[in-house]
Amino acid sequence: MSDGVLVLNAGSSSSKFSVYVGRKNGELELSCKGQVEGIGVDPTFVAKAPDGTILGEHRWHAKVERSNLLSYLLGWIELHLGDVELKVAGHRVVHGGREYSAPALINDSVLEVLESLVPLAPLHQPHNLALIRTMSKLHPGLPQVACFDTAFHRTNGFLATAFALPRWLLDEGVQRYGFHGLSYEFIAYRLRRIAPEVAAGKVVVCHLGSGASMCAMDNGRSVASTMGFTALDGLPMGTRTGQLDAGVLLYLLQEKGMNAEEIQRLLYHQSGLLGMSGVSNDMRVLMASDEPHAKEAVDFFIYRIGRELGSLAAAMGGLDAVVFTAGIGEHSLELRARVLRDNAWLGLAVDDEANLAGEGRISPVRAKCSAWLIPTDEELMIAMHTREVLKARAAAE
């Protein structure tokens, strides 16, 4: 039997999963991955091999409780991966607050702390915790580990995390936390393997997807991030605003008569690329559209990347490299090229052939600052963390 690590990433309407198997050389190898979509409506389950081959599918034609969906998933794993024994489950948890700068073995006290952080991540944290609790009921003997999207940024100093607010609010934890940390941590890990001299320098990583942010890393450590107290700040996103003058919120409250729920829906679901364009939140659709507002949304997204790039370079006192990752960053060669050309003043340039080829260095050798395309793998990062926490527990016992 091989030891397996189950990775779970819960969302509001879907839950992704991956199973990793430990090999004799110490590396983790992906065994299968998949997701349950349409939770709360007509859920569908699909599992795939690493090469994309469909291993299993199932559709429910009615609303199904999350616990029953997870039970089906666990049963499928046990049935179809007969030589793999699950030893631990690792969860992506969006918010670890000030308390957690590293992954944590989950127990009642950890859950209590994470529950207190729900107001800081109301659209993500409840689903993360619900899946953990369901897993505890279905598989009570299986250890579970929480891996936090905020933990990587706990190396940010006071100046990078503080707001100019009264001290009592700062003392309560109203500060910049930063997110997408598991993605940035994987990029730091991968960069050390493929270009250690670059990893040791001053690097800005652009995690560009439906949720988008950027991170300044000095010698592999997070120095500053575009996201702040919540995952709303910084770059415009698929449906989220990005940076916004707080006075706009006062205007919406006082002049437009909007309540908190309406404003939350506006900021999280009706803004960003979707709101600006009036067309779509999908960058592929916007780039192919002839609508003027679609072009404006794309231009604004690229403009904001350039603004944040300059800011993050200033936070580090220099810039040696830029890395593109996540859905848009990995798949839009046009966007990568435009960002690099628009920021030639920083020493950036694009090698069109390398950019077209994909993964790896996409800038000319002569460029003062190198540019890279590196696919992210948050699930592998979670699996690695989870296995290490389990090893540490075993050593302590």
C-alpha cells in the first residue's frame, strides 16, 4: 500500500480535490484530481488522471447535501485507488489571521480561532470550515491540516501591513494580510529549482486569474502584496473591484441608500472586469470582443498591473525579475507581452518566440530584468505542507 495525501479546496459552489502519493525518492506524485461542481443545485462529480483522462463521472439531478457529496468522493477514492491508503487530508484555508504563519494540525482550538476569522473572509472561510467539519464526521480518525493563503505574507513588516487608522483598530487586527500565499510559495519553491540565482533576487510575481494579485519577494520571502485586509484590494479582478477609495463606500451608503449586503454584492460580484466591460469577467472573451468597454477593461487591467509593479519594485528597492502565473498569467501571451513592453523602463522586455512557447524564461537574455512564465500548483504546495505536518506530529509522538 502507498501512503496518500488528500488535498481539498472548498468553494461556495464547488470543491476541488487531489490525491498525491509518496514515492521512494521522497517526491509527491499526483495520482488523480477532480472536483464536485454545482453544489446547491444539480451537482456533478468528475475525477481525472494526471494526463487528463476521465477516471470517473457522476451527476445528481437534485440538490444534495455537502456531506453526501464528500462521502461519495471518499468512497470513490477508496474504490478506485485500491493501492493508496489516505493518511492525512490537507485543506486550503483562506485566512489564518495573525495567529498562523505556518500550516497547522487541526483540532478544536484551531477551529475556534479560524471561526473567529470568518468576518475577515466571509465568502471563503465558512466553506473551508464546513468541509473540515464534515470530513471529521465522515472520517474521524484521519488527521487534517489547514494550509493558509495568508501565511506566506506574515513576513511582511509593519510598514507594509499597517493602515493609518487609530491604534485600537490596528490592535484588533485591522491590517493588510495578503492572499494567494500558497501560489506565491509554490512559485518561490519552483523558481529556486529552475533558476536559483533569480530566486535569490528581487522578484515580483503576478498571480493573474479571476482573483488577481501581485507579490514582491526578496530572496523568496514576501515583502509586500497588493491584497490587503480582504481579497478585494489591489488589482481589478473578474468581478471584484480591486483598489477603491473608501469614500466611494460612504457615497454608496449616504447618497445611494445602499445597505451593507448590497454593497458587498456590488464589490464582490458585480464589479471588476465584468462591471467595467458590461460584457464578461473572462479575459479571453474581453480580448476577442469589439465592444469599446471590453477594450477599456483590458487596458485598465494592464495599466493597474504596471502601477502595482512600480509600487512593489519600490517596496523592495529594486527589481530583478517578473513571474506570470495563474489562469490569465499562464494562458494570455498577449497580456504578458503588453505588460512587459509597457514596463520597459524597468528593464523588462519580451522574447516573442519564448513567450509563444510557454513555460520558462520569456525575456531576451540581454534584458536587464528577466521575465518568466511558471504555472502555479497550490494543491502540490498544500500536499507538501500537509505531509510535513504529519511527519512532525509522528516525530513528536
